[in-house]
Amino acid sequence: MRTGRSASPPRWLDILGALYAESWNPRLGRFRSRFAYRGVSTQTGALETSLARLAAGTRNVVPIELGLLRGFRKYAQLDADGADTIWHWLTLAQHAGLPSRLLDWTYSPLVALHFATAHVDEFDQDGEVWCVDFARVNKLLPRRLRQLLDAEQSEALTVDMLAEFRTLSEFDRLGRSSFVVFVEPPTIHQRLAAQHALFSLMPGPTARLDHWLAGRPDVYRRVSVPAAAKWEIRDKLDQANINERVLHGGLDGLSRWLARYYRPSNGRAPTDHDAAPPLGGRRRQRIRRRR
């Protein structure tokens, strides 16, 4: 199953099997996957950060990155909690939607499938889930980063572990060649916990993870999410309560879920009788008890 080439499993159970492949950990005697997952709704083959897209065609991106973070720190003070390090600000900025060098990932294959099937307008196109073996990736890290992970007996860095690098440029100088590390953000919002989120981080503001992975096919695989299977996957994820209401939270997440859930498919709109249990069945049970 370890391959950089794209597999094309056709249906729900095949896709789940491909995503959960190699999850057995003999050292622990448990099914604990060593993969990070990223679901995308279309197969572009690219893993490009929002900062790289913003600065496309710009020769020197460093001033743009520093200016974005400087402005964010200036105006976000009232909404920011936690230690004042560049890494706290960077993860908070990524969470808030500021273009950054970070990429969103999750420990959950089902959350990744949600993001691969969240856009109904793209159900006519194949999506995919990128699966990166962070345990193997960690073996390619610069020595100092490996030492930090070993000292904490961890497979992912945290913002506190990165705090010894006071600037982005200091981090960028750690290795002679490019590398990638996975970072667990602090739970600055419940959404990060619900999505079982982590970020990938590379030296340099425009480094491309897909380019880095292309030369290392043994550390990742791509699982295809065919257009023909998207409705089945989407409906089963909704039934499993993997949806915008849970993963995004708040009234905006609720509204996004309802708008997608009640969108007509094949000329037929879902009815209240078809509604998902969290809002339908449980609510009616409470009303009966009160009577």
C-alpha cells in the first residue's frame, strides 16, 4: 500500500480500507495509524499553501509573510490568548484564515473524507485524500528537531517545542536541505479539537509539499475519492455525524450543514422525514418526555 501513485478504489468500504491500511502498530499492539490525512475535493495533484497562492509569481515572498504576521499581531491582540511566540501567532493566523506557510491536516481519515466531499458543486470531479506517514517523515528531519521529538517521545511538534526558534528565519536555517514537520496547534478553538487537526510546516514561505513528496514515494500515498462514490460517502458521513455542524461548530457551521444537507439531489430535496438524527429524532424525544 505504500506508494506515491494514486489508487482508485471505487466504493465506501474500499476507500475506508485504503485509508486505514497500515494502521496496526506492532510496538503498541494497537491499531494506531502513523498517517496524517488531507482531503481535497478535486485531484489537482498540488499541496500548495495559501501564502504561496497569494504570492504567486512574486520573487521575494519573505516581506509579504512578515507583513501579514506583523499586521495580524497588531490588530488581533484583543482576540488572542496564550504565549506570545511566533508559533502561537502563526497557528492562530492559519486558523483565522490568514494566508500562511502552514497546511491543514487531520489525524482522522473520516474528517479528511468530509473535506473531500464537502463541496457539492464539485461532485462531478474526483477528489482524493493525501496520506503522509509522519513517522517516516520524522526520520528525515534535521538533528535538532529529531532531538525535540525524542525528548518528548512524540511524533509531532507543538508550538511550545518550537519556542526555542524565535523567528521563522531561524527555523528556516535548521537544515541544509528541505524538510517537513507536523505541528499540533494549541486548542485555540474547539474546531481544532473537533477536526483532530495538525499542520504541516516547511522551511521557506513558498515551499511545496507535493514537490517534496514526489521524490519520496515511500512516505505517502494518495487515495482516490471517485465522483461516482461521493454521494454515498457524503450520506454515510452525515449519518456518522461527521459534518459541518460538528467539525466547524457555531451557527455558521450549523447553517453550512443544513444548506448542504437539504440541497436537492437527482431532482429531489430531502424532507424532514429524511433529516439526520441529531436535530430530528432526539428533539422529538425530549418533547414527548416533557408532555
